[in-house]
Amino acid sequence: MKYGRFKFLKIRIDQGVAFVTIDNPPMNLLNMQLIGEFNRLQRKIARDDEVRVIVFDSADPDFFIAHFDVSTLVVYPDQPPPKSDVLIGMHPVCEAFRTMPKVSIAKLEGIARGGGSEFVLALDMRFGAIGKAILGQPEIVVGIIPGGGGTQRLPRLMGRSRAMEAILGGIDFPAELAEKYGYINRAFPPDELTSYVEDLAYRIASFPAESIAIAKKAVLTALEQPIVQGLLEEMHLFNQACALPAAKERMNWYLQRDGQTREAELDEAGLLSEFKKWKSEQ
């Protein structure tokens, strides 16, 4: 599948990974045009069987996504509309990435505040460069609150009290503090970030697409259902995964190659490398 005719996104597909670079000068502002391209991207990727992982980064060394375009917000009507019963704006786009059966990763080497923070919070994983990555929800500074999911996603990641600190304080979180609070997965020295994210993306993309989809669905269940219902759903999804032809093939190969031995278990990376080589020769 071709990914041409995007103005603000540069897209490269390699070994099952879609590398998406955000490029909306002068500072990667999250405006309706960029949201529109994110929406078109998620629809194309959802139909692309070759893509299993998406990695987002930025062409701007200082900004991943600065924030949502305030000039759009300042012209909101003086009287708020009635409460909606459907998601609109950037919410459907963020939910599409959160729930799609593919894995999404943010590689952060600049600022992601406001709507930028909310976009990466909807992705499956976030990794930041120490001394470069900064995240925050500063909306309170201009008298508003996060409106793209920040008040809902941050408490699920870092707990109520820390989310209150982030949202009511409107403070910046550099990569190391963001890692400590659970805002991002991990913080890396700048020269180690790309290699880790790419290695992880390629590793995940080497696994069966159906298995990735089932695993992601099972994890999402933990946030949406009580524990007993979640365990029942996990049992159901586990049984589905065990029935997959790709899973049967891998498990049989593992046993035939003496995978369940002390020596093989101590060299898991070597076993995975051997499987990839064997698979490429089929």
C-alpha cells in the first residue's frame, strides 16, 4: 500500500513497521489539518496487512507536537453546547490508534504538551530522550482543562494524585520524571533512544499479526472490565491464540529445536534469531 499525498506526515514502511515523521512547521502545532492527516493515516494503516507496528517521531528537534491550536479554541461560542453523546474532534482519531489491532509507539525527542501530550497518551507506548523530551498538560495556565483525553488517560497511567499534580499544576515533565511518574515507558540517553525503539518495533513486528492483535485486546480489557470479567476474557482470547496456525507453527518449532531446555532458555535472543532465519527460508 502506498502512503503518498500526505502534507504533514512523512511515512516509510520497513519490515512490518510504519515509521511516521510529523512535519508541520513552524512547531508541529496540532491543528485540524494535522488531525485530518492522522485520521487518514489510521484508516489506511488499519487496512494494510503488511503493517503491524507504527512508530511516530518528529522532524522538528525541539517539538514533537507543541499543543493544540489555541486560535481554534478562542473562537468557541460564549455559551457551551449541550453534552454530546458521541466522540468528536481528535477523540475518534486517538481512540482509533488506541484500539486498532496494531501497536503504536511514540519516540519523543522534543516537547509534547497539551494536545500533543494527549495524542501520545492514546498510543500504546512512549519513550523519551533524556534532556530533550518534555511532556505536560498546561491548559490550566490559560484557564481551560485538557480536552483531548488528558484528564482520563493520565489517572489511568500515574494514579489520581499525580494526575492532579500534572493537570492542576500545568507543569512540565522532563523525560526522567515522566518515566518515574508513569507518563512514559522509559527514558533513554539521546544516543540510545532510536536503537531501542527500532529494535522493539522490529521485534514486535516479527510476531504473527493475529497474536499481536489478541495480546493488545487482552491488555485493553484490563482497563475496561472488572478483574473477574477480564480474566474470563483473557481465557477466551488465550484459547483463540492457541488455535492460530501461526502459533501452532511457532510452538512446534520451539519444541523441535529443544527450546524447552536449560541451554535454550538461557539464550532466548539466539532462539528468536534462529526462528527468524528459519522462517525467512520458508
